[in-house]
Amino acid sequence: MAYFSEQEMTRRLDHLKRCMEEKAVDAVLVTSVHNTLYYSNFWMIPWGRLQGLVIPREGEPVLIAPRIEDDRPVRMIGEGSVFSDVRIYSDNTSAIDGWVGLAGEVLGERGITTGRIGIEEDNISVTLHKALCAALTGAELVEMGYSMMCEQMLKSEEEITLIRNGAEICDIGAQAFVDALTEGVTEVQIARAAVTAMEEEICRRFPDEECDGTFCWAQSGAEHTKVAHALNTPRPIQRGDLLSLNVFPMILGYYHLLERSLVFGSMSDEVRKYFDIQVEVHQAGIEALKPGARLGDIDDAVINPIYEKHGLLENRTFGTGHSFGIMGYWYGRDELGEIRPYNDYVLQPGIVMSMEPMIALDGVGGFKHADMLLITADGNERLTCFRNDVIAIP
């Protein structure tokens, strides 16, 4: 059932173990959904339970999961997985006690009772941290989440192949969104049509994998489109509405994105003015994504001057873009890839980024185009290909 090859999964673990050696870390306890998936091919919706990995610098790694998942962990990691040792805890104990107990057991078997144990400081609760400190009294807990994040910024060829599929499915979802537009149809109905089209294509391309997590926001009207992450409502679409098309296919935990502003019916001169500005900004931002670009420079050098020229700088509502990988709206985030003024990270070939500047205006609405782009040796390649000009649907 595992999509990624044994060679790919071994590459990921080998890179982590090199980081562990450099930092003199004896073992890493992986507790987040996204990093568990990245290193093992297994993930689950927590529902109050814990999943994770024990990865010693020397010796066999172990996957820990709750009994409610039955044999799913073994099926997901696939035959030949480096995680041949799967430990299960039951609901007869608390999730923390069950998980920590098995992690301590594995470390003891590996002879790791002292030394440095790596954890994900940004993905561990205070309660779990206290339990680990109590159970591992001879060890020092040290941060390793940042090192794992660094590794995942640069995508392998296998990851890029998957992401190309996801970007193509974004385009399919966007077209289904547009095809569903009729007067009186609701945001919920449009979103359902887009999600159905994307999920059917995911199942066609990945018939042996689970299909979960794909979603769509179909925001409409002046107030609703102002909010970048507004959820769907039963609001009926009316002619003249400004809409925000947002499609997010999820494949094996990898998140993909395409967003477009568009107008259903005729477009007022005022809306056309802001639309033209937003298309200009979006295109300038795309051209700024290239190797050697410091992410913290893009706003002040490229994005903000255009908005300022049109008196719209104060109408910006959030950051300009981010990197992609294993993440969803409730787990994972590659903070290294945020296009924010404070970020010193420099782009390299093999990183996948979004470009999604947005403005919001009272009484008019929000304007945002968003694309996925692969950083290449000489610039970038736009992976999402749905039209990104001024869009009016008759």
C-alpha cells in the first residue's frame, strides 16, 4: 500500500540520522502527525490518541500506534518498510501512558537510558513533555523539530511527481467549481461539486491509497470573500457576486492549493480596478520566486510597492505565501517557507512554494490568486495551470 519506494523512505531516515550524529542525539521521538507520516508512511486522525516513532541513531526504528487502528499501520507502511517493528497500546491505559510506556520500552531495549533524546518542541503538549521527563530521568530532551523541517523543504523526485499530480487535480477541481456555478446554487453545493471531482481523480490516479482530507471553500459576496479562510455556508450565489475559489486536494497527506478570485456575471468598474491590481501583484510575486531569493525580502522589494502605489497597502490581510509538503488545516506547517519580512530563508531548487498575496476592502470583497510553483535552477515552474487573469464567468 505504500506509495513511496523503500529507497525514498530510507533516504529520509538516513538524512535524519546524519542530523542526529551532528547534534550528538542518541534517539528521536517523533510525535507529530506530519513527521510520523513523512518517515513511516503511516498517519491517523488522533481522536485523543497518540501515534509516533522511536528512531534510534543506531538500530531499528519503531512505529507506535493505538490498537483502534488494528492492522492499518502495517498495511500503510507496506512490505519491506524500514519500520518492521510496530508496537501497539490499548485503551486500557491513557494515550500518554500507553505511548510513553512503549517508547521507554523501546529505548531500554536499544540500550538508550541516558544521553540526548530528540523531540519536536513545536508539536508536543506540556502534559506529554512532563510524562517523558518523568519516564526518561537519565536522558536530556533536546529540540529536533527544526532539523526535520529543514529536511522536508527540499523535495525529492518522488515527492515532486506526487505534487505535480496534486497540482493537476487542483486544476480539475477549479474547473468543476466553475462548471457548478449557476444562479441560486449555494456555496456548499459548489464546494461539494469541486471536492467530488478532485476525489474521483485522486482515486483514479492513486487506486491503492486512502482518499481523505480534500476540501474546497466557495466564498461569495463582499463580506465572505474578505476572510481568507471563511468556511462554506448555504448562501445562494447571485449574479454580480465576487467569489473566491479555493481548492485543496490532499494526497497521502501532501497538501496542494489553487485559489482564484472571480466574478459571476457582469463586473463593475470598481471590482475590475482592484482585480487588475491583484493580477499585477500576483504576477510580480511569481517572478520573484527564484533561487537565491531571501523570503523576507519579497514583500518590501516586490509586493508592497505595488500595493502602496495604488493606496492599498493597509488592505493586505496576511502573508504572501508559503512552502508545501505534508500538512493540512489542522496539522503541519513549514515555517521555514513563509514569505514574511522576518524570514531569512533563501530559496533553492527543489522547493515548492505558493504565491498568494491578498487584499480585502469593506463593501467590495477580497481579491486573491494563489498558485503552486516549483523552484528551478533558473527561476520557477508554475504547477497549477488554471487561468490566473481577470476572471468573469458569464
